[in-house]
Amino acid sequence: MYPVSDRFLPRLAESHRPVTRVQLFLTDGRVLELEHTGGSVPVDRAQAIRRTCTVTCADTTLIPRTATDKLAVYGARLRISRGVEYGDGSTELVPLGVFRLDSADGDPSEGPVTLAGKDLGAIVADDKFTEAYTASGTVVGAVTALIQRSIPDASVVSTIADAPIGSRAFDVEADPWAGAQEIAAAAGAEVYPNADGTFVIATLPDLLTTEPVWAVEAVEGGVYVSGSRGMTADAVFNGVLARGENTSDNAPPVSALVVDSDPGSPTYWGGPFGRRPKFISSSTLTTNDACVQAAALELVKSRAPNASGDFSSLPNPALEPGDVLRVAHPDGTRELHQVASFTVPLDEGGEFPITTISAKEDS
């Protein structure tokens, strides 16, 4: 969860006026504070471009008409925030993302105008290779190089233990953002721009050991609105086979199979759940130890408990994918959920639906 003050989360459950801010950074150096009437910021861990946005404005001058207007808009960025107003008149805002402005359209006479954007990963994804490229060195170094190839001043922060990789050759037209994701996966990690626009290399928090950051409870003064609960075995695996073969470095093929070996686990390898392996491969994996590490970290995500739940709460703009939440349903059932996706509204109304990666019973 994005760092907030001690009074931020309690305020979400109280009657308050939400505060939103949208800034448009034009390429000519101007920064415009946009008066807006609505919009939203969808955040989805399952998508290559994790954060997108739409903003609705009444100002029809935001639609570019001249060549000069287009020069100022093409490459422009949006910075969006949402927060709360406290009873003493002060406010607290948290960022929802930094976005490349991709479109501005609407009725040129009467409006409204809708602005749409994607997070900064889209800049890396669209900068396809126009010549052969080889990534090498370490996970963090190679991922950073791919990002800064497209955004030289990008800030990249890693929370993982760096590790050497085998060389990875990319052909012309290949997607550098997909390449960065593949290399990060060699360390069991993922890479994404966070709400501040900083690129982060990190592993998904473990639902079973991570402390919940927020309570969504169906009690008086709680933020719970509605919910559903179910169970699915879709996309649940109890073994991961990681393989690497790198002919460029003359490295022999390597592989490692890591399985759920806990007899007390519902996804125990060879138990009633059966054997459901997942396969990952990359030329960056050049040793058996590297394969074991990649497979073990991937298994943590792949064998996520197969209880699932989607629910709605009052909006919390500080949430991030991977956050662990404590949920209490109206019937008293308590669960721990891990956030997969949500959509933050930029107006006062509307529910805040949250989809989870996995869930487990909470004692």
C-alpha cells in the first residue's frame, strides 16, 4: 500500500469529500491543472500495462487542432491523485499513476473531452527493437537497461536479490517491455511502474506470511459494501519446471522441477489435487540453482490457495496490487485476500470493486 498517514484509512470509512487532482504535463514545459468531471484509473496486475486512465473534462481546448497543439500533446503526461479532505479543512492526496497521454477526443464545440492514457510501461513496449539487441549481466542491470533505453531518466528501484543471467538475444520488432518481464521472471520477480511513476522490480508478497495492510469489514463504521466467495482450480499449479538453454554462451541445457511437497497442503503434488505442472523457460537461466530459484518463486504464485473472492468497498486510492487485506463478510466469515485488480473512480459516486489473486481463511 502507498504510504499514508495514520488518519487516512480511518477517514475512508467516515463521511468525507474525496479530493482528486489531475495535472497535464505538456511537452513545451507547461503544467496544466485540469478541472475534471469524472474518469477512472483501472489497475490490473494481470495486464502488461498495469495502470490506465480516462479523465473527463469540459474544456474543449484540450482537443489539439493545430500542428503546434499536436506537438505539445504528443508525448504529454498525466499525473493523477486522489485523497480525502479532513474535518479541519486539510487534505491528503496519494498518487494513482503517471500516464502517457494517448488520446484526447470529444465534441469540439460543446464537449465533454475524454483524455486517455497508459502507464510508462507503454513507452518501453512501443519502442520496439529496430536492430538486434542482447541483454546480459544481471537481472536488475538488464531490466534497468531495457527501461532506460526508452526512458533515459527513468527511476528503477529493486527489492530483489540481484542475480547473474545468461545473454538474451532479441530480434528486430521484439517487445522490450515483454523482454524486461521475462528477465525479471528469471528471478521470480515482476517489473512495473508504481503509482509514483517509478519502475519497481519486486516479487509478489506471499499471502501466507504477509501482514494485512487494510481491513474491509461488514461492521458498523466498516468499508465493506458487497462481496462474493468461491473456489476455482483455474490457473492453479502445484509444480513448476524451469528450463534454460543458451547456445550463445555455449551453456548446456539446465532444468529444475520444484513441487508443492507439503502433505498438508490442498495442492500437494501427487495428492488429491493431482499433478498440475507449469513450465517456464528462458535463455537467461544458465545454472541449475538459477532454475531452482526461478521455479520456487514462481511456485509461490502458481499454487496460490484456490479460494477466491471479489468484493466491493469504499474507495481506497492507496491500494496496490499484491496488497493483503483482511475481509470480514456479513455472516462473520473472515478471510485474507490478495489484491489483483481494482478501479479508482475520479468522482464521488460509485463502488470500488476489488478482484483478488487468492484468498485463505483467517483465524
